[in-house]
Amino acid sequence: MIQILLLASLLIVEGVSAFQPVLPNAHTLPQHRLKKPQTTTLQELQASIASAAAAATSSITEDDLHELSKNHYCIIPNFLSDDLQESLRRDVNQLREEGHFKIAKIGQDSTNMLNQQIRVAETCFIGGPRDIPDNNARTQMTSLLQSVCARLSQNEILKSPKLDQNLSELLYAYYPQGGFYRRHRDAIAGSASVLRTYSLLLYLNGDWKETDGGHLRMHMDSGGDELPVGEEPNYLDVAPTGGTLVIFDSEKIPHEVLDTNAERLAIVGWYNRELSASDIKELGVDPVRLGMMAVSVGLVTAGLVSIIS
């Protein structure tokens, strides 16, 4: 019954944060295929998605999965080609010029607020039906990340739950010079973010230098949003080198973006598990109202308050 309500909500509300069927990866098919008019048959579209999925599957290996299982994170360099990174940087610049980026806030659900003592950045949601122009490079990138989600879902190595691609979140994150995001977790019990299972960052920084700053710092201590009193710092810094993909456990890895000395671009996302009956009970969502609203927007993107208030 829950899944039927979820499907109904995805059909009736515009702006759903969900991955959509996309065209093939530019590196797996001849370039002229990308110029084909949008009269593609269902069979051709399915074949294109399968081709892109096969390409992405080779980009996340069993070694990566074992690293993610053991350490709760994995780092995959050269996930995106230089050409695709450059195309995505142009997409970011165009979207910023057209006013699609918004000042990033912090917090979950009704506590979502602007706090520039904790975060200085701009974001633009992508990955599903949005009020932004289509872009071929963005479509290719989305297809790759969709296939990664499929690989992580119910994976035997990870012992992971089933991930719901209709609830996946994906956005561009732009950090200006002097930007940062202080230590935090992505999945908080008692809020809609509890559905987040894996977080991802995919960097788009061309010619990044060590002095540019903006490292991802993943904390390995026993704390949550703060270092426990009396405990020594224990962390790993990851350089935001263009093309690098970082995946980590949304609940177990507190992290932060260190101060930037230059502009910093990344794709940020979360792979979410399926919504369960216990989630609905814990979050206080009326199942009848749940079927009337866009769950992937209401729960994940806009905040639970939009459903229960």
C-alpha cells in the first residue's frame, strides 16, 4: 500500500526529486547518437540506459565496495572524464547566471534555516523534473550516478537495504572563495533525513591546487556533530580534485568542508532507502495525506513540515 501511495504521489506533483530515464553516456556511444531528435522509441531508450549502466558499473569496483563496507567510505578518482567535467562546469555557470542557484541553508525539516556561521555556499537541485533547462552533460552524469545507486542497492558486500531511486537527491554545490560547511551529519534520527543511506560528492574543480583549500574532512572519532570532550581528533582529508567521487555512510561519517581559498564546485547527493511503515509512524505522517503529496519533495527536499503542518 505504501508503494502505491508513493507512485501516486510521484505522478501528480511537479518538481519531484527523482532520477528520470536519460540518454546514454557520451563515452559509450558515438557522438551523433546524442544529437538524435527526441522521438526515441522505448526500446532504444531502454538500450541506451542499459549501455550507460554498464559503463558506470565498471567505474565502481568490488574493491570500492569492500572499502565502503570496511571503512564506511570509498574514494574513486577519475570517475568523470575531463571533457564531461568541463561541460558540467559550463552548466553550473549558466545556471548561476540565470539565477537558479539559492543560498544554502542548514538543518532538517522545520529547523531548516540560513546560518552563515555554519555554512557559506549556494546550491541548485538537479536530477529530476526541475524548472531548469535541459543539459546533455548533466543527463549523462545523472545516468552514471543512477547506475551507482543501483549497484549499491541490496548489495551483498555492503549488506545494504533496497535504495529507492525515486527518493534520490542530487544538487550542484557552489562554494565561493571563503566558503565552508562546518561539521555535521547527513542522516539524523527523527527527521526525514533518516532515509539517507549513502552520501556522495563528485568534484568538478579543474586545475585544483593544494592552496585552494576546500578539502572534505571526514571525521573518524566517536562523535556526531561535535568532537567528544577528551577525545583526540581523528579525521581524513580528501582533496576536491576534479573527477573524484566520494561515497560514504550518511549516518556514520560526520564531515565538513574546510574553508575555500578559491571557488569550489561539486555535485552532492544522497541515496535514500525505501520509506517503511515504521518511518511513517516515527515521523508522524498521515498515510492518507502521504498519497496526496510528492513524497520525494515533501520528505527529502522541502522538509517534513510541508506535510504535517
